[in-house]
Amino acid sequence: MRRLLLLCVIVLLAGCTTMADQLHGSLKPPPGQGYAIFSMTVRTFTPDSASANLNWRGLDNSRHGTVWASFNTDTVFGEEGMSPAEGKLQLVALPPGRYELQDAWGQWSDDDLWWSSYHRVTHFALNKPFDIREGETVYLGEVWFDLNYRPEVELRDAQRRDFGHMRRVWKVNDLSSIAIRPLTGRVNGGY
């Protein structure tokens, strides 16, 4: 019984590693892979109830996945002195190839009551392609969710804030090798 308890504690602590612990001060991807970095942030009247999922997929391979941000608990801090943004800076390790940010879902409540049963969900068809090369780290910009009366997503460059977060929170000082290719565009939500 004691060993089982110890094993549970070790597994729990292993899940608590931070991005800084995983990266060890470097954005050099593992052999045979590259990194895609982008932030997911929000404007909403009710951040305590808001979250978003974003689906990506390979265009020339069968890879796919989903990243998630809780706008209640996740924060992109930016440079010292900047106002933080509700959201999350994502890092996705991928083998070389062509990919796309396929679509996203936003969820939120129209009132600020945590117990409210009236939640809204909207879908955003993004279809934004990008390339990953072996050993390359690519900054794709910010996926900004407006989860209010007329939901939309805007893809834009937030390099200053996001690079500040990488330095301050991820503890990566040398960002000079990052390929900067922010995606752009605006997509209205559909239900």
C-alpha cells in the first residue's frame, strides 16, 4: 500500500513539470521535429467561464491534435511591465511537413455566475496553413478569440508579448533562431 501511494505521488509530481522544466532554456526541437508556437487569448465579459479548443492537422500526413486554453486559469504574461493577457502560449512539437490550424471552438457564459447553466458555444473554421521544417521553431502569432455578442477569431502578430513570455516564464533567452511567420485573418463564429 505504501509503495502504491508513493507511486501515485511520483506520477502526480511528474505531471506538474512546467514548460521551463521541459525546455531547459532552449527552443531547439528534438531530432526529426520542429516546433510551432502560437498564443490563444480572449476578450470576453466572463473570462471565468470561457475556454477554447483549437484543432490542427497535417496536410501531407495523418497527424492531428487539439490544444486547449482556459481563460480563467491560463495567462500570457509578456514582457515585464506589460499587462498580461488571459490565455495560453502553446508549443506543439511536429515532424516536418505541411499543417493547418483547422478550426476552433469557443465556450463561455453570458453572465458571470459560475453556476449558470446558460453556456454558449461557437465554431470557427480557420483553415490556416503553415509549414514545419526539421529543427525549426516557427512563431505563428496570436489566435485572439472575441467571445461576446458577435463571436470572432482574429489571427495577428503578438510577437512582443509572446516573446516576452518565452523569456520570463519559459526561461528561454535566445529567441534569435525563431522563424517569424504570423498568420493573419479574421473569422466570424458560427453555431
